[in-house]
Amino acid sequence: MTRSMSVIRTTTWVTALSVALIAGGTSIAFAQLRPPEIRDLRGAPFPSMNPPPDVRSHGEGPSWDGKPPDGVQPLAVDLFNTKDFYKDRALWMDKRYWRCNAPRQVADMRSGGAGSSTNDPRIGSTPPTSARWGDCTMDWPRENIVSPYPFKSAKDHYEALLADAKSRGGPTRHTYDTMPRWDGVYGEYAPNGRRVWNYSRANQVPTMLSLLTPEYQQRMVRQIYHEGVNAAHQWSASYCWPEGFMRQWATGPKPSRIVVTPEVVLLMGSGSGDMNRVVHLGRQFPLGQDVPQWYGDTIGFWDGDALITMTANIQGWNQHSSWEWSDQLETVEIFTPVRDAAGKFIGLDWESVLYDPEALAQPVRILWHRNYQQGWGTADRLGFVECTRPLYPIEGFATQVAPGQVIEYKVPDMLDRPWAKIWEEHFEKDMQRPKEELDLGFK
């Protein structure tokens, strides 16, 4: 029996048009972030507003330094006065430990440079103990983040989507004459400044930690501590390190250009680095030698006008102010076209389900939209970023080095979590770090 596809929130005439399109095997939406739903497979609606608003600051100005909200009893020990955050594990899931700040709020308090300089006065006049509080009432619900689908692995999810497409006569084999006309330039959809949760601005820290396995909770806590307390940001772009796969859903390079052919779909972009993803249509893994890639290997198929992909073989890495992932990360991603009421193509909904049994306590989901801006024929060039190293880690801080200056430099082992080695060497000599027991693909 053919599974029906329901389209969420459309007008009567749009619904009728959708039914006709679905009969032909086409997935299409008529409003951003409301992709057509196939129950238990893709397009599940969110329980609350997506994308979410940022956690607000509690008060502005020096009079708010270290001052908790009315009715909130601060902890005797929190992130900003602790001597050893490792010993505070029992407090990590209390939002007061973080003074109700989102992860990126903490990082931004000390993002102005090495040591104590900052562009954000929220760190207060006597950092770090004077750090200001966030809004304790704001937090995007965890049920919006965890996957609503029943699958434990990307492989199972992808195969179920393929089976569903086959049940309706698919997968679709597009030619140059029939393939979707998505080629062009895309921008970020951020209504009223709201962005997807992976920016780490919309959630209290305990909610983010609840998504992770115990070891990866510790890794995220460690990063937030050293960014917010020591101003020891080890951001990839500072050192010309790779940005890594998950930075597509934050401030890293995103797919701002798309090229569609019958054999491959190219997703490209540049920013703090370059990204180049190739969706190999109709292929199976492996796509080459068993060597992890920064953006993984991606296969996919068409289900009408919906592009469904699976990415594996991803290099484990880190994203600042957020969570690390392992080399077991795999994704299922669904790109569906969005049209306005007149039927004009306005962009793509991009639903991503992330599976990482080492890092994630359960699979998570991101639903974003990319606004179509213009075709290749009228766009400016797509720049290629060749990073020339501006900063070096000196005494644990990312520090600008002038041309001709001679410094002592330890070459990092890029497969041994170099950011963590810097923190351990320069800032944790008096701390009691529990031994890591997992073999997670790093040394």
C-alpha cells in the first residue's frame, strides 16, 4: 500500500497542487521550515518554534556584574569561581553553575583576545568572578533537538527512506532535462536573528550536555571553561586548522553555492575555510580508501524533487563553544524545495539527522533553510580561502605574531585533539582530570 505524504500548513489550492505533485513522486513545500512529512521518516514538525531565539542576558551594565536574577539562589561554586571544574561534575547539570548562560554567551565574554581582553563587557570588571548571568527562564526544549525518528543508525534511516521511495516507483532518475533547477547562490535564513540550535546560543548548557555521552560532556565542559574563564579560545580558524563537518551548522563555511547534474550534486562554500561536498547519486559506500574526510563521503538519491543523502567516513573534530564529534558521526540529510504562493522557487529546507554513538546519547536533528538568492550567471565569484596563519598558541593563548618574529613552537598532532593538549599543558596542572577510557578514533 502506498504511504501517503502529508504537507503541513498550506492553503486549499496549494494542498490540491501538493497532492498532484506527490502522485508524481515530488516533495515540495510552500513555506520555509515546513517540509512535507512522511511519518517516521522525514519532515516531522517541531513541538515549538524553530529556529529558536537566543538566550538573553540578565541585565546590562556594571551594576549587573555577578548579580543573579531575583529569586535565583546562586551556587557556592560555579564555572566562574571554581578551582577545578572536573571536580564539579555533580553541578554540571544545574544551570546555575553556568549562571544561566548559553555556551556561546560564555565564550563571547572573553572572545576579544588572549588573557583578559574582551569585546563583551558581560565578563564584568573583575573577571572571571564578575561574569554576568543569562536569562534563567529561557531554554529551547530538548525534545526539539533529539531525533523524532525511530532509527539507531544513519544506515537504517537511509535504507528506510530508499525503500519508501521504491514503494512509490522511485528513486527518481533525473536527466539534464528533468533535474531540479537548484543551481545558484544561497544565503542563511535567520528570521528575526534566530538561528539553529547548533550555534549554541539558544540552550542552557545542561540541555546541551544532556545530548552527549559522559566523556563528551566532559569535553564540552572543558571547552566552555577555558573559553569563558581563561580566554584560551582554540578556534580552528585562528590556527588555519580545518573547520570540520559540523561547522556547516554554525559560523563556519556553509553550502552557499549549488550545482546539480544527473550524476552528482555539488555543495560548495567558503568563509573561515572552504567546504566542498559531492553527493554521488545512485552510488554505494565505499567511495574510495578508508580514510576519514573532513566533510565525509556522501551518497544520495532523488525522491521526486527531494534530494536524500547519507554521509559517512567523517573525520572526528571539534567546534568551538559547542560539542565535539567522533569519527563515527554519520548523517542523513534531506533537501526539499520551497516555493512561494505563486509557485516561485525560493530556497531549500535542509533537514539533517545526526548519528554518533560515541558522542551523542541519542541521535539529534537540525532543520534549517537556505534562501535562494541568484543564479551563477549573475553572482560574484566563489572565492577560495587559502589560510595564512595569523595566530600561534603562545602560553596557551592564540596570539598574533609579527612577520620576522622568532618564537618557540610545538608542532601539534592533528589527530590527537590539539586544542585539548594546549589546555592541559598550560591551564590544568593543578586540576584532577579523569582518565579518558574510550578509544574514539583519536590517539
